[in-house]
Amino acid sequence: MKSSRNCFLFISIVLVTLLFGCKNTKVSKPSFTSEHKKNEAIVFFSNLEFKKNLSDSLEKLLTIENKGVLPKITKKPCSNCLELSELWTAEGLDSLLIRIMNGHGDRIATADRSTQGVNDGYAVFGLNFLTSMPETLKEEKTIGKFIIPKDISFSESGNNFIVGILDSGVDLNIFPLEFLFLNSIDDACFKNERYGWNFVNNSSDITDGTISKHGTLVNAYILEQFLNEGKIRPKLLNVKVLDNLNSGTCFDLLCGILYAKEKGAKIINASMGFYDNTEYTNKTDYKNSIFYMLLEEHLLPNEILLVTAAGNIGSSTGNSRNLAQNRFYPAYMSETNVNRPNNVVTATTINPNLEEVSPRQNYSPKHVDVGVVSDSIEGEIYKFDYPFFYQNSGGVQPFTTGSSFANAIMTGKIGAKFDFRLSYMFKNSPKSEWSEKFLDLGIYQQDSPNQLSGFIYKGRYSHRRDE
């Protein structure tokens, strides 16, 4: 048996070799025009067993690169019970990370000599990008309580279909509480948790304090689909990862997804994201390493579907709306035309004539799965009427816009028509196979050929209301 000292030395050697001695470990064209939190980095470990050794070795590498001085680093996990991901903070840490790894955060692995190089554990490094919410109307609207029909019933028994909603929270004075996830036991990991968790300030307060009531509306669009279908009764788990200005970070988004997984979510709705045009290495399939690891190690094995927004123009990395050229995560993670499992669904908005994607939203025939048909258009604004009926003082039916609401409608439609037999396919079959089942279930529609096929995979679309 190797001594702990020799094991640590060996891990350090392997790490140095992986970072500096192997081919294809550095990106060919580093690009960091996207905004990120200064002095911060995300470290994501594959398992707890090797966390300390990997952490110590990473610190040693930082010391070597920083001319023999270890930066004074503070480390914060997502929570005491979600310890695989940490936020590291130190003066100049982001710049140091870029110099060491070109910011790509590729796999950094340990290896056991007895298995001739088979990885026992690994970690990935990445910048803490700022997340943005796809376009929505920012003006304040007067919203009364949502009026829900009283004679609602659901045909399938059971009351445990959890939908994780990562957003700005929910207004408990507006939204019907009977459809929210409710924790009735004392959770030692998340003190006073009731309807979800707030990762912005690490509390149980999931109140939506945004002017636009963004998270509340996302909840409503999702619930609308479940009520229209009348099949499955949802439990909407609210995970607050956006503050009252609809701003957030990649770390909080990561923590929120891990939390939703632990709470048993079948589907996770993420109506925000971040641009990252860094060219990563083949170790993470040329994608953002943090979200590659999240998909491969956490979502796919647990048969969880991530439904996300395509994003909109106006990013700090340019005005290209094609996700293949301007990568908006997690939307960019969706791929259908590859012969391997993938459980990310990306939605955008299209016009009522099924001819065009919103000129203010992203597209890609490779990375966008479906276009949700808008209720109406006004110039470049593709509108969705608010769900349900309202006690609105102005007497006018309000509306909103943005791929985040197309995404919410799609989350609700998938959940409302969900076939539990598909879960096994998420992790074991190519995405092209189970996405065909979505056509059979009426989640997607497809006319071939159509004008959308150059912008959305096979030109697929979905109506908010079944026709």
C-alpha cells in the first residue's frame, strides 16, 4: 500500500503533467470577453474521496505559477451538504487561472498506478461567469392573484412530480401555493427550507423581488401547461439564483441545479445563462468544463431533463444570434444530431405563421430543439400573453416577451405530457431517438420541409395551446 505522502506526490506529478506536459491541454484561441466575477473561480470535484488531495495539488500549482507565493484563498461550497462544488476567492485568482489553464478548466485527474492510469478522481476549474436573463419587458405591471379554476383534477395518481425552477423566485402573495414544492420536515442542510432555496444569499427566502415578476411568471407559464393537460400534478420547486435585478452567477446556477437534483426534480427549468466563447479542449468535448461535467456526471446518470432558453442578442461577445458562433450556456449544451445521449432541450420563440425565429433571440439548427409559437407580434417583439386571468387595474391583458418564457412553456408542456418510460432513454439512447417520441406525445410538431429548418433542428415547433 502506498503511503499518503507518496500518493500525494504522485497526484501532484500527474496534475503537473496533465496541465503542462500533455498535448491538447490548452485552448487554441483563449477568449474571455464575457463578463465574469473578478478574483473568483469555480472548482468542481468528481467525488469527495479525492477532494482534499486535488484541492491541495491545485493550490500547489497556483503557488508555482504565482512565483512561489500561494494566494490567500477562501473556499465556499454550495452548502454543507453540497460540497462537490466550491467558489474560490483570492486577489487576482481569475487572472492567475487564465494564465495557468487559459481559463478552460479542463479535467485535472488523479490516477492509481495499479490500474495503469485509470482516473480515480478529477476536478475542473472555471471562471465564475455572470449569468443574464434572456430579454423580457422590464416595466412594472400590476398583477393581481392568478385566478385558477377550482374544479382542477389530474388523471394520474401520485403527487411527486418535481419541477426545479431556477430563476428569481416566486411571489407567494400571487401564486397558488398548492402547486409549490413544500418541505414539511426540518432539513439540517437547508435551515427553515419550505418552498425551495435561495442561493443568492443562502437562505430559505425565495421571494421574487423583481419589478417584472420574472420568476413568478415563469412558474405560471409552467403551471398553465399542467392545468391544460390535466394529467400530472406538479410540485414546483423554486430555486432562487437571480437577485432582484435579475442578475446572477455561474456558481449559483451550478449550485441551484445540484440542489434541484438532490430534491428529486425530474425536469429542471433554467431561463438564464451566460456567454462563453472559449475554445475548450477535447477532454470536455470542446465545451465549458463546468457544465460538461454537470451534464455527464449528474444530470444524465440521474435521468434529469434540463430545459433552457436560447438567449437573445446584445451579449458582450458580439451580436451573432447563431449559438454555433456565439455560445450561450447551458443552451449550447443541447445537441440532437449526434449519436450519443444528451438531455438538454433548448427553446426559442417563433412567429404565429411558423416562418421566422424572433429577430431578437438566438437560433441554431444544431443547438436549438424547438420554437414556441408566440401569441402575437408587434414589430420585432414576439409576445406571450400572461397566463390565466388577472385582476389587473388597467383592464388590459398584459404580455411579456423573451426566450425565457418560451422555455417555461416548453418545460410545462414536457412535464404535463411526460411519459416516465422515456427517463431511461435520456441516459441510454441518442437524443434523436427520444426526441422523436416527443413528436408522438404532441410535445413537438414538425412539417418537412419548412422555413425554420435552417434555424431550429428539423424546423420543430410547439404551440402554447394544443390545437
